[in-house]
Amino acid sequence: MVYAVKIDGREVGDGQVGPVTRRLQNAYKKLTEESGVPIPSNQEN
């Protein structure tokens, strides 16, 4: 999930991430932490 603060060089709204987008991002993060399937990483530890 991504947000858009500018499209075609023009600001959307006030150019900041809004409260609804933040709530959606937080809800999605919580959902995937609780019920998501871990994806293996190719990074070495």
C-alpha cells in the first residue's frame, strides 16, 4: 500500500499523508503481522 502526495507534478490535497491513509497503513501492518506468512529474505545475517 502506497500513498500519493503528488501526481503529474501537482500536489494532492495539502501534499502530506493524511490521517485515513495512516490508519489504513497501520491496520494493514497489524493484520499482516498477526496473520501474514513470513517471506524469506536473501539478506545474509
